[in-house]
Amino acid sequence: MKLVFATHNLNKYKEVKAMVPQGIELLNLHDIGCFDPIPETAATIEGNAQLKMEYIKNHYGYDCFADDTGLEVAALNGAPGVYSARYAGPEKDDQKNIQKLLTALMDSSNRSAQFKTVMALCFQGQEHLITGICKGYITLEPKGDKGFGYDPIFSPQDQQRTFAQMSLKEKSVMGHRGMAMRQLLTVLNAISKT
């Protein structure tokens, strides 16, 4: 079975590909010759995932799924949320995003946050929205050199390490994207059997 993960982000692709069982050939946007910047103009994480999935379905005709992920920080009323990748500007600079977030939380004792991933799936004519949420907190400073995005400053609940200090496998077990992906694979399996 061929399935397109509608992403240009090769870090996300690598993370998701590691969770996909044999029997599913997972392609990314480069594999299908899509180099267009897909608009992410929705006001919600769910809306952006849906936009990306529909773009690939309508322009390329593949069974596909797309994700959108946001970091929601309690003390910032859920920001950066849908704007997580562009929090410090349109260039999507991870270091600048991290610095802006740490500065915004400098005087806050509430460092609660959650990562939310929404996956929009279109498979054999059926569409599904799947959500994975990982609760945790923002550290005082970046730690670790693995992962990407906000991983160096996010620790899952009951953990002393950040995502950037964990192996890909560890992050997949407790992380938001791993949670959503396991649900997505369950949905794929159920549709395939009908």
C-alpha cells in the first residue's frame, strides 16, 4: 500500500516513517514531485492539517495524510498554538522561536504546556481527523541536541529530560505525533479490512 505523508519537513517524515509497519510504502512530498509550499492559512491546527491533506488529494490523487502540530502554553493562553512554526517570524527559525518563548515565560511560574498534533487522513475515499496530545512543561533553558522545533525546551509530564534528550523511539512512545500515528494506523487497518 502506498501512502503519502503530506510534509516537506524531513524531520517529521523520519519520525513518522520509523513508526510505519512493513507493507506500507510511506512517501513524502518530494517523492511525488510536489515542491509547492502548501498554504497553511487556517485559524486552527485541525484546519491546517485538513488543508494540506485536501491539497494533495485534489492535486495528486494519492491516499494521504497531513499533520499540523502546535505547542500550546498555558501561561500564554495557548500560544504559540497554530502559529508555532512562525512564532518569531515567517522564516520558521527554531532557535528564534525558542528564544521568543523563553523570553515570554521569563516571569511566569506556570510553565505548563502541551504539544498537539492533528492528522487529517484520506484513505480509500474516507476522511478522518486524529489528535494526539502530550502534556508537559517548558524548561528554563534548552537541553539536548536531538529532535527539532521546540524539543529542546519541552519535557513531557513526569519526565526530567526534554524531547531533545530522548531517542527517536522514546519520543515516539510518549510524544504527540506518536500517539496520533498509532491511532492513524489503527484506522488504516480497520478501513483495509472492510
